[in-house]
Amino acid sequence: MKKLRLRFPINIQISIFLILVAFIPVAAMMMLKTYESQMLTMMENSNVQQARIISASLELTISDSEETQINRTTSKQLLQNMNGKFDARIRILSKAGELLADSSTLELENTENSQSEQAYSSRLNSLSINNEKTAANDTFIYKLFSIPIRIYRKLKPPAANFTSADFYSGKIIYDGEEVKAAQQGRYGAKTRISGGGQVSVTLYSAMPVFKDNEVIGIVLVSRSTWRILQNLYELRIDLAKVFLWSLVFILIIAVFLTFRISVPLKKLARQTSECADKKGRIDAAVVEKFTGLKRKDEIGDLSRSFKTLIKKLDSKIHYTQAFASDVNHEFKNPLAAIRSSIDILKDSSDEKEKEEFTQAIVDEVNHLEHLLNGVRGISKIEGAELPKENLPIKTFTQNIADSILKNNPDVRFELQINTKTDTILLEPDYYERILSNLIENAAGFAKHIRVIIETSSSTKTNQTLVIKVADNGPGISEENISKIFDRFYSNRSQPLTDSKNKIAHTGLGLSIVKAICDEMEGEISVSRDSELGGALFEIKLPFTVSKKSEK
């Protein structure tokens, strides 16, 4: 069963990533719930501390008197003595739950005290039902982002809704759960949803007042979370603005990256598919106009790599076509000669003439065989990967020269080995074919051949093998230097086939040497030798020092 693979273009991937980045403010907004919970805990702790202070003050006041219960005068006097230095609503109750004093209804004596007025105003504002309206509620951003919350509240309204902001509003006897707990000598606390149109909650904390281990009154501290919600509203509005601005910038960046990355890549993909026709012919004009060739980024590197690759493929195609054309041309002449010789043999009655044409046929067949071997040799070199061996360089080179010079006894051969190691890790077949072709080529033109083998090192393990083959022949003219490595090229004065020595010159020797150098990532150059006066072939091949020679 074929697996289904989803395809995501780069512009989609970039957009997804940027959207995820944009939602970081949303994650921060969700963390505000933790912030709200921590603020509520701190608010309750503040209520408890204020209730404990008032309770301790009442206990100290009652203990110094003969009274057994808390009265209104003492309660009001205590709250007035605080001079408005509290940020919650404080009520003092009797043991039965009757209200004795309320900080929100006291008239402050020192009205000139600006700090007291601000505290008192803060208390009134925190308990306001309709007068306190935040500007954030009326903004478009708030209305936009609060749509899910409003829908949720309509589907699932709060469990309790009071007509006023305070649970005890209008009551004579306070009978809440927290008050009942304080009447029993325990701390009581309760959180209630604020009424009167508010969306906040009110925290109630009740602390008992003792005298002789008996509850004589209750301190009730309450505080609305309206101000906390105000701060949270402002934070949410700020985060919503950050989110919206992030989306705007992300949209701009996404459009920019689309035109900067995605569009050029699509265009480059279209150009690479259109640069060759159905027959595989490369359109050089399209290749030269590849998108991004002048860019200095990764797309430019990709475009230039495509251009280089296509040019190499085009060069390989032309090489193959030219090679096939050359082979076809070179095979025509021997085949024509064989056909002519056979036609003459059919009509000839002269035995000597028959022998001559029969030998001519044999020579042409040998020539064809050498051509086939040369062609096969080039085809094997290109793309082949031969194993490397530890070659004893001096002995191996001398054996190659001896096998060639047997057919040329009048040639003087000189060998110089200037290497730091006795063995070299190299492909023996490649090395043999390079030397044999160069020496054989020199033997066809000169009577004195000098071979110099040297090594040069760039690092301890990576070195270069330098092969120099010089002769005292006529050398190579400037106009022929560019042709000598072409297939089937030869400027020999003697015929291609020498029947005496059974040597057929195919014009592929130097072409094979060039192909091997390219395969081994080496270099080959031709010049005139200053000492012998003939041609000088210099080859540089990279090699690795064998482990055997390092010991």
C-alpha cells in the first residue's frame, strides 16, 4: 500500500512557523489566569492580616475595661483612629451578627488629610456598581477578544447573582457562612460573585474577637476584586495589541519571504525543467538566465550549482556524441580498406598480389582491434573505481619501461626516482597505463627518454606524485598542443600500422592518459624540455602515503 505523503510548500511552512511565534502573546495572556489566582491569594492574606490587627486591638481595648461585649462607640472609635489607613471594607459585628461599625459609612474627621481622602475614595470606588466603568471595556480590541468569553457566560451564567454589589446589603443580622464560623471561634472565609452588574467577586474574611476564651464579637473584612480585574483588563488589552501587531508584521514578513524564497525556488524549478527539450538538448540561453545567479545567499548557491551541474551534463553529452562520431569516422577507413582488398582478391589470380592484399586485410583487422581496445579502455576509465595497492614505485616503473623498450632497443632510457617513500598507495592499472602510453609515445619520436618520479607533500598523509617524461624528439608545436589529447589525433610521419613491429597507432594513447588524470583528479601539462630539447609531459596525481611506508 502506497503511503500518503503530505506536501507542504516552503511558504506554508514559513507561515505556520510565524503564526506559532505570533501566538506567544496568546500564551502569555493565558498565563494571566495564574497571575489572577496569585493576586486573589495575596488579597485574602491581606484581609486576614487586617482582621487580625482589628481583632487584637479590640481584645486589648476590652481587656482593659470591665465590659464583656463590644459596643458601637468602641468599634467606631477604633476605625476612626485608623484614620482611613486601610484598603478594604472593615465591619465590626457583635457576637450575634449585628453591625456595630462600618468603615465605608464613617465620616472622617480629618478631611484635609489627602491621603485619607484618597484611601476613602479608593474604598468607595472599589465598591461601586455602576459608576466604575473601565475605558478598556469600550475599546474595539477588548470587544473583539472578549467575544468567546461573552458567549461562554451566556451559555453558562454564574451560579449566584445578587441585586447589589455586597452580599450583606440591607441585612440587619449578618448570617453568612464565614460569620457563623467566626461565631464558633474559627476563622471564616467566603468568596462570592459580586452583584449589581459587576463581573468581579468579593472576598469575605471573618475573624472572631475573644475575651476570656469566649467570642464577644466578629471582625468582617471584605474586598472586591474589581481593581485586580481592571489591571488584568489593561494587561489583556496590551497583549491583544501585541498579538495584532505581531500578526501584521508576520503577514508582511510572510509576503516578503514568499517573494524572496518561495517564488524564486518555484521559478528556478520551472527553469531547470525547461532548460532541456524532449531530446535532451540543453538550451544554454535558459541556463544563463537561471533565477538567483547573482544572489549571495543559499538560493544563489543552489542556482549556480544547478548551472554548473547542467553544464557538466551538457559537456558529457557533447563528449559522448563527439566520441561516437570519432569512433564511427575512425572505423570507416579500415573497413573501407578491407572491403576494397576483398573485392580485389575476388578478381585477382596473382598469388603475390593475393598475399599482399591478404596481409593488408590482416593489418587493418589488427588496427580495428587496437581501436576497439582503446575505445574500451577509455569507456572503462570514465566512471570506474579501481582498488588501490601499495606500489613499490621504483621496481614497478622500471618493469613498465622494460616491457615497452624491448621493441625499441635503440632508445636510451633514463629513470630518476626522487621520492621520500619506497611504496605509494595508488591504482596500479592507472599508473601503468599512464607511464606506458607516455613512454610509448616518446619512443615513437625520440632516441633518448628520461622519466623522473617525484613526490611533494602538503600534509603528512596527503601528497602529490609528480611524473615527468621528457625526450629529445622534435617536440610539439604550439598549434598542436591543444590537439594532442584529442581522440584519434596523431601527427606521426610513419603509417598508423607498422607491420614490422606489430604496433598499431590509434591516436588514443594521450587521450587515455588525459582521461585517467581527470578520473584521478590530477593535472597534465605539456611543454618543451630545456635539457633534452624535446617534449616534456608533466603529470601531478594526488595520493595517500601507504601505511607500509610509514613503518
